[in-house]
Amino acid sequence: MRLPPHLCADLIRALPLALPIEVVDIGASGLPTSEKPPYDPLLAHGLARLTGFEPNPEELAKLPVAAARRYLPHAVGDGGPVTLHLTRHPGFVSTLAPDPAVTAHIHSFAALTEVTGRHPVQTVRLDDLADLPHIDFLKIDIQGGELAAFRGGAQKLARALCIQTEVAFTPIYRDKPLFGDQDALLRSLGLRFFGFASAHRFPFTGTPDDLYFPAKRRDVGQLIDADAVYLTDFTRWDDLPDADLTRLFLILTLCYPTLGATLRLAGLLAGRGILSQALHRRLVQSAGTTA
């Protein structure tokens, strides 16, 4: 559900925040230039503060300098040393080595993942960063390093409200953790899988370009990875502090088409007197016309 702009504006005015929503983006340059990050509406409305991490110097230099944004050159992980594998396409840079036995079978992946350089780096743990006291909303896409980042930030992530993480179904890197590995760890931190924000399929090597790419026929390709959204356990939403409940409502309402979750959270806010009954009714009515 995407709410009308005027209703979004009224909800934002009705739910003032004492402190901004803390957004963290690990692998901040991973999106195509034509694609906006999911948290972009929070920044556009002045509701959030962003801390981004990008260890690749060339990609770090491309990130925008703006108010309420900061980008740090750290590689986030479990605090140990790793090797950063630079690849022909920057979207495939990883602390894991590409696996030619797999990439050879996926259209163009052998060329895109060709390693052009290797650099030793020291990772930092999210839990050790004193100037990042907590995380409300995490977006992470670091090509297989997600599990190490979760382990190094377990204390803070156990209090996170929303995590969007790239999960893998095809191990294009050696020893790459797959969806099930991430799911088990995040569930242990009290987060529940909510759904996929997007999924990425690619054809096998040998598929003609004129069959696949012009029509963008993702149905003919192998499922490689997806952006999975995790939320703090919905069975405990009733117990969330008012500030966290409000933050989660704003994250989901502005960043994702989440009809059921939006209405559930709005009902809880109205029940506590944080959201007026009149505005709650408007939200329900709008949901009925836009669903």
C-alpha cells in the first residue's frame, strides 16, 4: 500500500519524533544509480539520520554529501582481518572469493566477478562503534559478508526494528552463507522474516540476449538472491515502547507497501492514544481504496 502524499504528511505531523530514526546502510554503494534505497523517504521527510559504510574507496567517493548523512570507509564484519576482492563490476566486490565453478554457468557472471585486485582490510564490529549507539533500520548488501556483520553487531541488531538484507540462493562466492543461514541467525536475535522486497534472477550461460534481456524476462533465469525484510517479532509489538512503535510504523508506512502491518501498527498507536481516532479512520479508509 502506498498512501496518498497528503495523508503521509498528516501522519508525519501527528507522530513527531524526539530523536531521528537511526538508519545504517552497510555496502552503501550497492544499488544501481537508477534505484533509490528503501530508506530514502525517511531522509526526504527529515525523519532519519543515515550512517553508511563503504570500504571501496572508488565507490565511497561517489556517495552523496548531504545533511543527516555520513559515510564511513570501514568494512563491517566480525572484527577480524579479511581480504577485499575487487571485481570488474563493483557490485560484486566481496570479502569472499568468487567461485568460478558456479559463475561460469550464469550469464555474464564469470566476467562481472573477475577479480581485479585484492586488499587486506580489518573489519569493524557494529557493537564496538561507540558513536553508533543503536540501529533502528539496517540495510545490508555486502555479497556474502552479511552473516559476519550480524555476528559482530548482535547486541545492537537484537534491538533493531527492521532489517533489509540481501540473501543468497545460489552460492556465487566460495563458502557463501545462504538464505537459511541468515534466517537462523536473525531469528535467534528476535527478528522474523516478513517478505521479499525484490528478487533477482539471471539466465544460464548460453541464453541468447535477444530472448532474455530486451524483454527482461526474469522468469527464465535462475534465482540468485533477493532482498529480504525482517521485522522485530510481531508477537511482541504490543510490548514495544511508544517511540519504537512509532518508528516501526513510519518505516513500514513510508518505505514498503505493507498494508496489513501498517494497519496493525496504526491500530496499536490509536489504542495508546498516540494516533488520533480520526486519523486512524482516514488511514483505514485510504487502505480500502488503495488495496
